[in-house]
Amino acid sequence: MAVTVDTTTQQTPPAGGVAFSVAVDSSPRVSVPLQVELTNSTRLIFTQWSDGLTQPQRQVLIDGDINLTASYRLQYLLTVNAVTTTEKWYDQGSNATITAQTSPPVPWPLNLFGVTQSFRDWSGDIESTSQQLNITMDSPKTVTANYDTNYQNLAVPVIFGLGLVTAAVSLIFLRRRAGTGEESLVEPTAAAPVPTPSPACPTCGETIEKDWMHCIKCGTKLSNADRPNTVQN
């Protein structure tokens, strides 16, 4: 990590310290990071100097060679995925207690129909069916609360709604079918009979009366086909 004395900064090796040359009777300002982020959800938090001071930045009176040690504590991140996701840092070796909700709320609009959730188990770095977990933080941890969704209360309104839809469709079908049946019972209107034209004289067009043998107008002799009593309807 970086160690700064006044305006000079040096990086410490993985294990060990750094040395600075300063004037005797001076009071340089010494500082180290308050927090050091490591990999894999791990970090270091400054606790104190070897002479008991607890501020990461301090002044040191130089009256000879001085050896200072900065102490840090190791922390691990606990990630809990439940109704929401929460993250919290814990000191190495400390205990974390978490409790899952028995029946968390369900999203809208399912909550309007009485749909519920109930706790089933934990999964992830720790697997358990106990609703409460006591976790020893010896490394970063991620746990997930799993829930079962109960749709039983939703069945009643769904069945009722399907019944209404089915009844409406059936009513429409029956009405259409009834209308088709009434139309099929209506007898077609009979066509008006076509009047048979009166026979006429083939020569002058005079209307021929029954039992005429000759046309009284022009005297033409009439055949059986020309007389009314022999016309076929």
C-alpha cells in the first residue's frame, strides 16, 4: 500500500515496510490509506498505529530513528439475495445473523388476487432450510433466499372469469343459431301466376271469342289452335 511522509510516497512490498530519511527535530506528516480494497470482495480497514494513535494521518516528532507499524483488520463482504439484494462488510471471523421473511409481498397485480409466497430454503455458499442463518465470516459469502409461490387463491377468480367468458360465448352462439333456424322456417313467397294471353286472330289480331269458327272482323277461318276452348294452359 502507499505510505506518504510529507510529499514523498512509497509503495510497500507485499510483506514488509518502507524507510524514509527525514531531519532530526522535524515533525513530518505521515499517512496511510484508511481502507484498502483487495480482490474477491475482501478489504483492509485501518485500526491504529503501533503507538496507539487511531488516525491514519498523523505527525511524528523526529528525535531519532522511529519505527511505526500501521495495523489493519480484514473484512469480507456478505451478499444476501432475498426480496431485495443487500451487502454488508464483516470483520474476519465475526458472526452474521440473517433471517428470511416468512411470506414476503408479491408484485402487483398478483397481490390483488391473494397470491402469496412462502420461504423454502437458502442456497449459495450456505444451504439450509432454516429461516434464520448464523454465518461465520471466514471468507466472502453470497446466499439466496428461495420462495414458493402459492397461486391457490388465484384459482377462484380465474375460474369465475372463465365461466363468464364461456357463458357469453355460448349465448352469442345460441342467438346466432336461433336466428339461422328462424330464417330457415320462412317459406319462400310463391311467384304470381303468369296470366295466359287471350287468343287473337292470326290475320287481324281481333280477340277471339269461344266457339268462333271464323274471325268476325276479317272472316279468317280459325283452326282449333286459334280458338280459346282448345288453347292449352
